[in-house]
Amino acid sequence: MTLDYQAAPACPSRSSFRDRVEGRTDRARFVLGGQESKARAVVKAELTDDGARAVVEVDSPAFRSERRVLSGATCMEVVDASALLVAVFAESLAAERDQTSPPVVPAVAPPPPAPQAWRGEGYVHGGMATGLGPEAGPLGKLGLGIEHVGRGFAPSFRLEGRFQSAGEWQSGDLRASFSVSSVALDACPVSWVVGAVSLRPCLALAGGNVLATASGFPDARDGGRLYAALEAGGRGRLALSSAFVEVDARAVVPSARHEFVMGGTTLVHRMGTGASASLGAGLHFW
């Protein structure tokens, strides 16, 4: 049969849809490009304000034309249901070839929505942060996470490592350069989705070390402070099939406001409430 498959960029591809059909029946036969067949299956999948919708039309000389409209929370759900309908149609075509009298396509009710699935992701971010060091400085983040696909209560969890160049303090010959190394556990309980764009409010627990590298005075030595912080903010994402780009912004509140004193009595910096913003990209890997 001829397959005409059209889908939004965030939905499974044509080859992925064929794999879904052939995974449900070994009797599906699709014609190659440029060839024609009297049997035809047309599938159109699109994203809607409420989730996703697919229109499935099947037609052959032996059967009346069938048209079904399927709705679901995600494009993956409606594409899976569409693949099931096309597989049933393919079974009926095969039975027609095996018998002298044409069979009747059985009425097939759309399957219940598939349960939402978890998927993994890896990502990298670059941005700016302030508060833990004396100046705003560049921030890099690298992490792994899992998320529940869907909308509403669809939690996401991430574990990430971070490094920040947190500025420099100088007074005469006295100098101290600051850097921050940390890890964070990030949790985002809900997701609001409109088409390929999603927004998640997030909370995170972060901890690490703020290091001041001192020079320019007798007995100069590095000074470090371990810290823990609570972070609150949000993350916006644009889905691009299995890849995505996103922005992240949050406030950072350290549990203690540690001080850095250089040269014996000179107060260089006191840690305080800060903020960070970053832009990143990543891939889903299952």
C-alpha cells in the first residue's frame, strides 16, 4: 500500500512511523517511492492546544474508505494509535490476498491513551551568575536528567556540575581571584506545554566550594568556603524532535553568608543572595 505520512517536526518521523506499523504486523507491505498502489493510508499528525491529534484515512478497492480522528496528550501517543490502525488495515489487505472473497475491515476503536513515559536527557549550558563571588562571572553547566513526558504533573529531575569564574578583588598589590565549583540536584514538578514550547518552575539544592586565590602580600594563601544554597526559578524549552534548546533563570540563596578576609584585616567579600541565567542545548537519549 501507499503511505502518505505528514507530521509536525516534534512528532516521530516517517521512518519511525513505518517501524511502528511493521512492529505490530509482519504483513505490512509499503510500495517504494515512484510506485503506485490501489490501497492507500494517509496519516496526518499535528500538535494542538490540548495536546496532539492525528487523522487517519485508509482506502482500497475492496473496502469502503475509513477515516478516524485520534486525540491524545502527546504526539507520540496519537502516532502509536495511528500505527495500530494502519497495521490492522495491512492485516486486512493481506487476508484479502489470501482469500478469494474480499474480507471486511473490522471496526477498530482507538486504544486507550498510553501511559506517559520517562525519558533521559543530557545537556550543556553557558551563562552568567552573581552573588557567591564579588563580581558577576561566566557560568558553565553540564548535566544529566530524566523527565516525565506530558503536561500538568510531569516531574523532571536533574543532576548537574557547575563551574563559575566569580570575579576578582584588588587593592594595591593585594589581589584575590574567585571561582565556584558546585553540584546541584534540580527538581521541576509540573510542565506547561503549548505546541513545541514548555515551561517548568524549578527548585534546586546546590552545594560546593567558593575558592579565593590570593597574591600580593606576605603569607598569601588560598581561602575556600564550603557552601549550600537553595535555588528557585524556571526553565523554558523549545523542542526540536529529539533535541532541544532552553533558557534557565533562578535566584540563589546561600544557607550562610561566609566572609573572605585577606591581608589580615581587610574584608574582601561576603557571600550574599545572587542570581544566574543561562542558555543551553541538549538531547533526549531514550
